[in-house]
Amino acid sequence: MSKPNSRPTNVNELFKQVLLQGTLLGAAIATFGVTIGFIVAGEPGSASALIGAAIAIVFNGMTALSVWIGGKLPLGGFYGVVLGGWIVKIVLFIVVIGLLRDVEFIHGPTLFFTLVASILGGLTIDALAVLRARIPTFDE
Amino acid sequence: MENTLIVADLASLGYGLAAIGPGIGVGLVVSKTIESIARQPELASKLQVTMWLGIAFTEALALIGLATPFIF
């Protein structure tokens, strides 16, 4: 297994690293969010921060997984997995948001800001991983 | 009652707008990647990684847009 901070030299290592680092960062943001949420809104704030971070981790991870799995398939399969995964993800997200919207133990602003922080953190991890990667230009 | 219905309609419109822009964006990113892979299949892995970064940034907009009901 590659070290968390080593430079990935192939696509498999890159996606493994991104998924690992994204999950760790999401957990760190969730911890921070739970603390802030508890100070701001008590227990609903903590629960909302956890849910927000979990949603962001799952959705960022699904994107990386769909490209990783799709990349091993022929071109048609790749297209189907990446775009099909995107549709499933958005529909799932709308359903989750619809279900959570009127739930009593949700503190909206805490959930929203934890979600946004986790998404932006995940994007930073993705961009840094790609910039650091040393993937050969030509496949073997 | 009428105001509530108007707000509900606007919210539905917001969901649609939050999904349609990134939807077009992701479609363009993927179609261009496939076009590029068809031209130069040996570059596939590099192009897929670049595409994944493009999709991640584009769909972030959709996720943020769809979560806005929590602050309004």
C-alpha cells in the first residue's frame, strides 16, 4: 500500500491516496464541525455537522470511485459508469436533502457550512494529489 | 397559503437550476475526454485523471446549490 504522502506514479495509487486523504480530511472537518455545531446549536448542531461531512465524503468518494472503476472498462462502459454514477449521485442527494429538510434535529446552517467546507476541502485534496502525481504520459 | 405555494415553486426551480448547469458542464467534460481518448488512446489514463478533476469541480457547484435550502 502506498504511503499517504508519497507521490502516486499510477492511476490506482492516485485514487487510493485521494480516497484515503479525502476521508481523513472529512473526519477532521466533521470533528471541528461537531464542536462548533454544539457551541452554536447544541445537539442538533453536532448531528447536522456529522451528517453534512458524511454526505460530502460519500459524494466526493463516489466521483473518484466512478472514474477509477470506469477507467478499467472499455470507452462505452467508462462513459456509462461516470455519467450514470453522476445521475445516481444527484438523485440520491436530492432525496437525502428532501428527507432531511423538515427533520427536527437538523440545524440547517451548520449542516450547510460543514457540507461546503468538506466539499471545498475534498477539492483541495483532489487538486493537490493530481498536481503531485507523476503519472506517465503514455500507458505501458 | 398562496405565498407558501409560490415559495415552494421557486424552490423547485432552484433545484432544477442547481442541477442543470453542472449537468451540462459534466456532459461537456466527459464528451471532450472521450473525443480525446478516441484520438489518442495511449493518453487515456492521463486524460481520465484530468477529467475527474474537472468533474469534481463542476459537481461541487451542484452539491452546494442543492444544499442551499438549509440556509434559506
